[in-house]
Amino acid sequence: MAEQYFTQTPQSAHDERNVSFCFAGRTLHAKTDAGVFARGGLDMGTRVLAEALPALSGRVADYGCGWGALSLCVLAANGNITLTAIDINERAAGLCRENLAQNGLQADVRVGDAAMLEGPFDTVISNPPIRAGNAVLHALYEGAYRALQPGGSLYIVVRKQQGAPSTRDYLKRLYAAVELIARQGGYWVLKATK
């Protein structure tokens, strides 16, 4: 079976690539590698989520940060946040650290699972690891709920065909309010408010 991007310690041979993309009027540069999500560059789901986010402030967590695509976008668009980026994949977290530094941006990058969501956060953002299965996803949504301060929000992107409607239903059991704030190319951006 092929190694998944949510593997803690990828064993796949390195195959580093340099990518660039524009967001919030800024060209961002990054390095990706084998064994991480979206190694070809900024994926559509992450872009749809990043473009749908409102202006952010305070403490923000990017859960499942990968090589840092969403973290780079959010920091480029919001100069006044304190960001914590978390990923289970050690290779991805290392790339995230390197990519933030390369672009002159700062965040606290951690290796770990949803238990690393130590709040209180004003906002949690995620392009969640759908292929990791419901147990991992539910732990993320529950961990985000615990880590958010009252009135704080979780923003996620999920493809409709990969369970966006059932994800919305699950979030409604946890959060005070859940709304679909954007829809593009089969991707749904959901906002869940504590």
C-alpha cells in the first residue's frame, strides 16, 4: 500500500520541488517533497478555503498544515495574527518551518495530532486529511471545539463528493452554528462557531 501524506514519519525517497504562487497580492515561494500533501503546489481546496476566510485576528491554528500552503496564505493576508501550525507528518512540518522562514513569516510549527490544539484559539483553520478516516477527522473537529474560545470558529474545506454534507451534519452536533460560506469547484467551505 502506498504511503499516505498523514504518515508520521514518511519513508518515501525525497523528491523536493520548488513552487511559487500568488496570494493576497504577494508571490510566495515554497519547497515541497514526496510524502506530503499537495506536493505539486497550492491545491484547489486550500486556495478555495484561503480565499473564503474573513480577515483574521488573535490566535489562529492551522491544523494539518502540510508544507505550509494555508499558513503562508493566511499570514500573507493577515499581519496581525499569532499562528500555530500543526501536522502529524514530520517531513511536512519541517517544510512548513522552512517555507515560512523563506518568506519572512513566523509561526509556531508543531508535530502532532489534534491533541496539540492547545487553546484558547480565536480561529482554527484546516484542509483536513479526509483520507485519514472519520476517527481522525472527528478527533480534529472535537479538538478544535475544545481549543476554541467561546465565539471562536473552525473553518474547513471538504469536497462535496468526499463527505461535505455529512461533515456539516457532524459539526452541527458539536457547534452552536454551522454555515456553508463558500462553494467552488465541488469544494465546500464550512464555518462552525462555538
